[in-house]
Amino acid sequence: MTLSLVGCCARTGMLGAIVMSSSPAVAARCARARARVGAACSQNVTDPALGDALLDRIAAGASAPDALAAVTAAGANIDHRQLTVVDAFGRSASFSGEQTLGAHADCTGTDCAAAGNLLADPSAPAAMAAAFAADPAAHLGDRLLQALRAGRDAGGEEGDVHSAGVIVVDGVMLGIGLPGQVKSPITWTLEGGRCTRIEGGDEADRLRSVIDGVPGADTIGEFAFGTSMRAPYGSPSEKGRLGTVHFALGDNHNAYPGGQNVSTLHLDGVILNASLQIVDDGTWIVKDGEWAL
């Protein structure tokens, strides 16, 4: 009586879930998503806490498959549960307990996982995963809707659908900016290893308010450029994406050998489509978001 899919957009870092059911208010009970962490669904004999438990483990550093393995090993009455999960890197996992109701199936696909129970046709989850993967350039919300339509057209559930819902979250930095980017550029003026001025729109105002009065938070604690084609936009790893350059304000003594700045904050700011040049000899490392060496 429930059919769902969780998915991640490798292009933007968005995460989301979509679900339909013969039960009322299904999305409120079954679907969970957290920006820069993952998305999960808990269904069949639903335990909403399991979706939160999956995301808690991912937030603590586990991959989606490892999080699922840990939750299914420890969960009560796990034979009655059906779970799907995807993390911000697109790693996915799915599970159907031995007591899952009726005709049922679960599967993983590219950046997604799908599952269903009391199905008219057990091929529906696989059809959803295929539809989700068909147009990776589309907005995540549209891909989720296409996946749900594909599951319906493949047979869907045995009973009538009484509720459906979708949730989409965007990767953000510090709660400042949406879809992995700020709405207006934030300009930092750097002098003597410190950020002496922050200019821009509302997000610049919020950033100033966050660091104001925090010891060491105006110090440049990190500088680097990205080299990976797989680091997803809008995720914590966006700063590793090829074509980006990033600076961080704040602490560098905890994670970086030789770092001496101590602060309670460490805030990364990513420059997309960046250009980076060695001024002394004119060598470009990155130019207009492309690797130049």
C-alpha cells in the first residue's frame, strides 16, 4: 500500500523523497530529508524514527549502505519494515523485511533507491529508479515526480491512492544561500590574513552577524581549489569540485597540520567557475571554472 523513492541530484546536491499510499498523510510519516546529509523513507509497518536514525548515522559519517546495515541490525521488529536511503554522495541502499506485506520489491539505482509493498506489480520500484535516472539534467523535483508516475504506470499499488507527498532539500552553507549558492555574491576583503570587510546582500549581513564577536572567526583558516569531477554541488564536498576555489573563515588548528588559529567557527565559502593564477609567473591553475595546468 506504499510506493516511494529517495534520490540525490549529483549536479546540484539536492536531496529528496517522494511517496504515495492508500494510507492518509503518508509523507508526514514516511519521508525524511536533510540538506547535505541524505533522504530516507520508512514504510510498510511504519516506524518514522527509523528514517531519522538513518540520517543521524549518515550525519555522523556513515555511508547510506552502512547506515542501513546498522539500523536494520538494531531496529525493533525489523522484519516488518521497509527502508530506503540515499546520502549526499548518491550512495544508496534498500531493505525489505521478511514480513513485508503482499507483493513487494525494493531496488537501488543511480543516485536513488525505491521500494513498494502491496503492489499490483512488483516491477514498479525498478521502473521508478529507471525513470529517475533518465534525465539527470532536470530539476530534482521533476525527476521525483517522473519516478512516481512511472511506478503508477507500471502497476502501482493494489488499492486506491489516498495520499502522496514530495520533499526536496537544497544544499546550503551555514544556512546562508540556496541551491548550493547564495542569491547575491558575498565579497570578502582580505588584508593581512584576515577578512576585514564583508559586502553583499542579505546573506552577507547574516554572515557578518554570525562571525561578529567570535574570537578568531575573521581569520582566513583555509584556502584550496577543487580537483574532483564527482564532488556534488550543494553538498559539504562542493569545495572539492573541479573548477571551484574556496576560502574558510575561522579555526584551522584542529584539522590542519601546522594550523595555529583557534576559533569555535570554521566557515567555508565556495567560489564557483573560479579563476586562480600564480601572479609571479602568470601560470593559470584554474580559469573560468576549467582546469588550466
